[in-house]
Amino acid sequence: MQSTTRLFDDNSRKALADAPLQQALGKLSSNFTVKRALAAARLPEFEALRDQARDIKDHVLAHLDIYLERFEANVVAQGGVVHWCRDADEARATVLAICHEAGARTATKSKSMITEEIALNDHLEANGIEPIETDLGEYIIQLRHEHPSHLIAPAIHLNKNQVEATFRAAHTDLPPGRNLEEPRSLLEEARAKLRRRFLDADVGITGANMLIAETGSIVTVTNEGNADLTMTLPRVHIAIASIEKIVPTLEDATTLLRVLARSATGQENSVYTTFATGSRRTDDADGPSAFHVVLLDGGRSSLIGGAFQDMLRCIRCGACLNHCPVYGAIGGHAYGWVYSGPIGSVLTPGLIGIAEAAKLPGASTLCGRCEAVCPVRIPLPRLLRQWREKEFEQGLQSKTARFGLGLWAFLARRPQLYRAVVGVVMRILGRLARRHGSFYNLPFAAGWTADRELPAPEGRTFIDQWRARAGGHR
Amino acid sequence: MNTSSLQPPASPRIGLFVTCLVDVVRPSIGFAAVRLLEAAGARVEVPLAQTCCGQPAYNSGDREDTCAIARQVIEAFAGFDYVVAPSGSCAGMLRRHYPELFETADPWRARAEDLAGRTWELLSFLADVMQADIVGDWPARATYHDACSGLRELGVKTQPRSLLAGIAGLELIEAPTAETCCGFGGTFCVKYPDISTKIVDAKLDDAAATGAGLLLGGDLGCLMNIAGRAKRRGVPLEVRHTAEVLAGMTDLPAIGSGRG
């Protein structure tokens, strides 16, 4: 996917002025954060499970090669094929080749961020294969030619009226006078449209929440059951996942599942959790005759063993987005690439480069709520700071910011000079604003005073006053 | 105000880390801290070689200046029984982040860890270590802002509330979003002003919805942000540092308010 992260400032200004988006973001708290807190409180061992989940992922990342090869061996033993893809190009070409081999004209898809990452839909369309998104939110945004704005709620930026308008524009074969007032009627219309497509599709493409090494299974988690229809109805099932999605055992998978839904939506379990293993056996009632797993590296292996390895623990629950004040203000699209929120600001520089994503690591107040809720305890604020260090080293920050910081640091490292300078400045500022108590506008603090007053200094600094006090203090 | 039981040493020697914002913008908070600490039985000293904890550099990715400032602070605050700051953010920097700045083999690492072990945020220090018993009287309806670093790095949550319970007439009305960031974030608010404004507006709306006319908190950066935005929007919300209220310094103009 093409990134627009360089336009983060413009993107976020547009987002702040987007009324339906702001209305939708206002519901993040009641829809997600409150429910997550209740779910966590209901499970006494939740915090211990988070530790276990972190340890499982750390163990996997330390032995990734072993588990990936074990996974491949077990997929093959179950009649499947594993394709190792270094980058987006290889992954796209692999999927296309499988589709061509199957003589596919249409491919149903269940929600997959990896296919966003590699811009699979565009590639399939350009090569004569129609991709059909089957997750309701994904279906809506596909009709609108948009990208997901949230890891698990891709159309969260839209309201009901926008969805109705989209359906009326797209479903022109249906009576124009039909009633689409209720969300239920929108759901039923999408469902009816998709049913036919599920049955007709030649290939089904799913993501995978996990890959299980000991069984060669993939795990999908949905609330709509669309992944199940996508993988069981067509002749060919392609599961596409990045390499860090591997877990050693079924038991490890269930540990992660126990924190995944609770962190994401506050559910104990998602409505559908599916373990799919291999292709259809002779005595199976249904299932695809061919099963392919496309494994994408996509820059991940270069992060192993480095300062940013912890972010590969991510299980894509979206909790850090839901609890982030910045995401809550601007939504996902402003971040300009596939992943948004705190995990996006950490992951994106790692996958597309810090120069391209330079605006993202700074777009955080470092309030720490993301780390406080992350089911695998990714130290997101620390990782954001580490990216800021890379930016500083490479001179990627604005000249004004560097100059201001440099001047401040020069003074802060010289206490005597610092005292002299701030002593004079604060006396002047204090006198200027004594009556009003704050500044409406200050030329060197325009970022601050654009939207808020700057509370004025009282006058003499604390240290000056303290020094002047009689007594034996040093 | 009086003091109850003290942990040994009976009269600890405290180095006050004033913090750069309190030093230059609102020294009253520093004097409130001194008053509270002395009333609780501590001896307070103020090393003059302090400027800032280094967070502006640390959070901007400037590791070299951060380390230089950290070494300066470690040096200036050597030997005190405790180092106390009227800010969860700055105390969090000394306590949680200084040790991480130095490699394990670096001699500064041990010194940073030693400082970290002695460093406290003011309100939690008064409540947890000095077990200060604060008595006062000030009729007001207040809501509380739990500043992020104090809350999540140091676990400052119940201590300011238990101290404020000693102020007769002060009613605390909790906002459901007391623990949500105010959008300050140090340099974040000037680098991403539009987003910061959106966040602080939500904070203001939630505070106003409690019906309280006063917002209290323990971090001046957040308080300047909230007060500055309230004043620009014309929201009638007084903003004060908890230490000032506990020290009985409520005749001062609220943060961002004038004398005229």
C-alpha cells in the first residue's frame, strides 16, 4: 500500500474537521475501552495471562526458524503447501499464480491486514480477478474504495447514513425506494449480496490470527463467520500471514485467544474461532481441495534481535488504538499507512522506513495507556522514543525543533548560565502578564498560544527566591 | 497541619527537585512543597545546580543531552535521604528512566539506580513515606486529573485523594475520564497543536460535566495546558496544583489567572 504518512499533519487536520468521523470516534470509549476493562476485571488471572502471552511470543521470536519449519512440515503432512515470500511483490505474485492455476475469476476474502500491506486487491483486479471483501466493514469500504481505519473495525470512521448512501450507489439492481433506515436492513442487504458471491467464488483468501506449528493449522477469529464461508466454500483456500504469527502449540494458541478477544472487544471469545488444518480429506463433508499458506516476511526478519523486536509480539487486537488519545482524536486514516494508533506509529517506521514515517513516532503524548492495556505487554512508549532517537540521529526532525531543543539543552547543561537567562526572562514575562495572568499570544510559543493561553510566570524563579532567603540552606 | 508517625530517619534530609516548570512558571508550588515537607518533619534543601530532568531531550530522541543532564542531576542530588519532586512526570523520569540511560557496566548506572531508589513524587511521598496528616479547611467542589506519568509510572492515584480528604469542605467529584491524558505530552502540544487541542477539549468537557468549578492535579505541565485552554474557551474552571491546596495557599490566583 502506498503511504501518505508524510502528509500526517494535513491528514490529521482533515480528520479533526470530519464530523462523521468525530462522531464515530466519540463512541470508542463506550464500544471498546469500557468493555475491555469489564472483561479484564471479570477474569482474576487476566494479568497473569498477559505475562504468559508475552512469554509465548518472546519464545517464538527467539526460535522463529524452528517453529516456521515445523509449521511447514505439518502443513505439508496435511496436504497443504507453504509459500515463503520475502516481500510484497513475491506475496502478490504467489497469490496471483495460485488464482491463475485455479482458473479463478472471483476470490472471496475475509479480513486480512497483510493483504492491505501488500495491496493485494489492486493487484488481483489489475490481473482480471475480482476480489470480494466479505467482512461487513471491509465490504463497505471496498465499495467506497477506502482502506481500513482500525485493526478490527475497518469501517469505524463511517456512520449509518454514509453506509446507506454507499449501498444505494452500489446496489443499483435493488428498488431505489427500499427502506434502509435500520442498521439491520443494511446488514441484511449486505448479507444477501454476499451470499451469492460466497457460493460463486473460485478461491477464498483469509488472513490468520495465528499459525500453529505443532499441527500446521491456521486460526481465524471473526464475529461474522465470514472467514469460515471464505475458507470452506471455494475449491482453493489461501491463508496469508506474516511470519511472526506462529505459535508453538494448540495450548499456546488458546492462551493467546484468552487475551485477544477480551483486549479487543471485551468479549470472552469472538463469535467464531476456527482452526483450519490442511485440505479436504476424503471423508470430510466440505472444505477446499487445495490449501495454501502464504508466509510473508515483509521486513519482519530484519527486526528480529534488534531494538524493535518487541513489536513483533503484537496480536492485532486494537486495544492500543482504542485507548490512545491521539487515535481517538484523528482516527486511523490520518496515519497514512496500513497500521494506525500506537502500534502503527511503531510498526510503520519498521516496515517502510523511518524517513517515510518520520511524523508518526512523535504523534504520541507518551501517556502510557497503550502499554497499560497491551495483552502482550509491548513497551510502546519506549519503542516510540527509540524511533525518535533514530530520527534525531538521522536529522529527520524539523530545523526549528532541532534549534529550539539545541538551545534549551545548551542552557540546561549549564546551571549558572541557565539561572541567569531564565531569571531575567521570567521577571520580564511575569511583569508583562501580571494583570491578565496569561499570554494570548507569544511569538516564540505560537504552537502553544494558537489554541490556548500560556499561563504566565509568577515572576522571580523559585531558585532565585530560595537563594535570597536567609538561612543555612545551600 | 500536623504530622503523625514518621518512618526512619526521623527527620529525613530531602533534596527538593523543583522541576523546571515550577521553578520558572509557578514557584508557589515549590514553596507549597517545602511547607508540606517541613510540616511533615523533613529537612528540605534545594541544590542550586538543578535545571530540568531532561525530558524535553529524552522525548525528542536526544540521548546525549539527556544523559548529560541526568549525570548533572545525579551529581547534584547525591547524599540526600530522599529526592522529592512536585511532579509525577519528572519524578518518573528520575525513577524509571534514568537507570535505563546507562549501560549496566557504566558506573553511572549504579548511581542512577541509587537516585531512582530515593526519588519520590511529592504527594505519594507525603502519604506513603511521611504518612503526613494534613488538616485544612477550604470549601470547594473539585475534580481530579490523574497525570499520566505519575499514574502509570509511579502508581500515584489514591495518595492525593487521601491527603485531600483532610481538607474540610473540599468535595471531590470524580470524572469518569480522570485517567485520560490531557493532551499536553511535553513538546507534543506544540508539535501537534491541533490534536492536542482536541484532546484537552475532551478533558475540559468531562471536567465541566462533573459540575466542579475546580480541577486539581499534581503536574504543572498538564495544569498549564488545561488552564490555558479553559481560559481561551471561556470555560469557568479554576486549575490548581494539589500541593498548593494542601499547604493552604488558596489565596493565590489560580493557574493562568491574573491579579487584576
